[in-house]
Amino acid sequence: VRGFQDPDVAPDTCSVSAFAKGYGFMLMTDCVHSAAFFLMLKQIGAVGSALLKGIQSVAVVLLSAAFFCPQEEAQCLTSIKAVSVILVLSGTFLYASGSRNDGTHFGTSKDTKGEKDKNVLPSVEVESLLDN
């Protein structure tokens, strides 16, 4: 199986067994990652998961710029990437600042009488319907 390595540094082929092992490891890792993400999605909901994915993207951009910029110019922090980081962080902080005074966030209800909370976001209402 041919790879993308520089032929002067490493051979440009690998055995089928080495390829199968690498592919199997990648498949197993992706399955564990997906399972963890969907468990988290069930616990904190779609909005919380999306916010965490945004923060994860910010971390990837900043860490790749810090560690891989000297080796590859495409990994460096550009003005477009910096604006994206600022937008994601601003949106996350804006959402977090929308918490109620009692410590709960919009979309959570402490009402136990069965009355509909007027502050519940539509996405949370849909999620609560799916849970029932």
C-alpha cells in the first residue's frame, strides 16, 4: 500500500498487515470517541455538546499553531483563524453569561407543577420530548 511519506526519508510502501493494524486501531479509536461523544450528548444536550465542540476546535487551532507552525506553514495562526477563534469564544462566553440568577441556565426548568417554563429554549423542548 502506497503512502505519502518522502521516499528519501522512509519507504513509500507498507505491508498489508501493517496497514490493516493501523486501520483497525483507527477504527477502534473512532468508535470509542463516537460513543463518548454520544454519551456526553445525552447527558448535557445538543447545545452543550456544540459549545464543547467549539471549544475543542479552538484548542486544536491554537495548539496546532503553537506546536506545528515551525514545521508546516499551513498550521500557523492566520488572521482568519484568529477571527474564528474570537467568534467561537465570544459566542461561548455570551451563551454562558445568559445564566439565571439561581445558577441554572436558560433551557432548564425548576418548575415541578407541570407548568411550562417560559424561558425554555425550543431546542430543549424538543430534547425533552425525545427523552419521554
